[in-house]
Amino acid sequence: MRLPLLFVGCAAAYFGVDTSYPAAGIFNLCFYLTLLFISITDWEQYIIFDSAVMFLAAAGIVQSLLKSYMPDCLALPPGMPVPPPEPLESLLTGLAAGGIMLLLAVVLKGSIFGGDIKLITALGMWLGAGYTSSAVAFGFILGGLAAAVLLIVTKKKKDEFFAYGPYFAIAAAIVRATGITL
């Protein structure tokens, strides 16, 4: 299952890179492939590696810094729906989104784990305030629907682990690619 998904992800990312905008293409490649890696590891092993999330967060901050201080370096393709946020917005959104997810984890007593909190923090650094909230809401909706289907179809028990990371990743990729907001 892993190799076909990686092949499709790499091929889609490769063909999605616009060679006339190389820096934006490299950042898009980093974003989508890291989300694919996170989704696969969380789906298979119920773990989101800190190194992948740290890479995603660092690349998001670097992208916002380049956009602000070297705009010619990060020329964006026309019609790119989600421009990188300003550096301060990137940092504050990441911290706020992670803080809200941490509060939810405490209130829900273990339904949300540390990897999901860190992933949402990194996504906040990539997407900015409005888009992050949409990605999180879409991720919860997708994950809830998938959990309901798994409970009904496969007789999965309510107390078993459920990987929310892939659904947050799918939602973030859709929001970044389309610019859809709530």
C-alpha cells in the first residue's frame, strides 16, 4: 500500500511543479510530500514523527520569511489560491492552533494525541489563520465520517485508536490547493 501511494504522490508533486516558479514549486513539493509521508505513517503505525512535523513547520516559516523579505525569490504562480502568510501571522497562527488543539486534547481526555497537535501547529505556520481553521474543521469532518464508516462496516470498537493525521493532511492539501474556506 505504501509504495503505490508514494509513487502517486511523487508523480503528482513532480507534475504539479511549475518550472517558471521554481521556489514556489519546491515549497509545494515539500508541503504535499511531507503530508503524504505523515499520512502514511499515521495510518499504518498510529504515529506522526516529530522530525516530519518539525520539517513541515520549519519549511512553513522559511516560506513566509522568503515571501516577506525576498519577494522576488518566491514569485507565486498566478492564481495560487493560498499565499504564504506573513512571518508573524505564521508563527502566531501555529501557536494558537496548537494551543487550541492542546486544550481539546485535555477536554476530550485522550481522543487527540500529541502528533495531531504538532501537525496542526505546523499547518498553522503554512496556511495562516483563516485557512488553518478551515483545514482543521474539514479534517474533523472527514475524520468523523471515516470513523463512523469504520465503526459500522468493520465493527471497529470505540475505544480503539483512530488516526486523525491523514484526515487533517487531506483537508490541508485540499484547502491549500483550492483556497476553500468555511
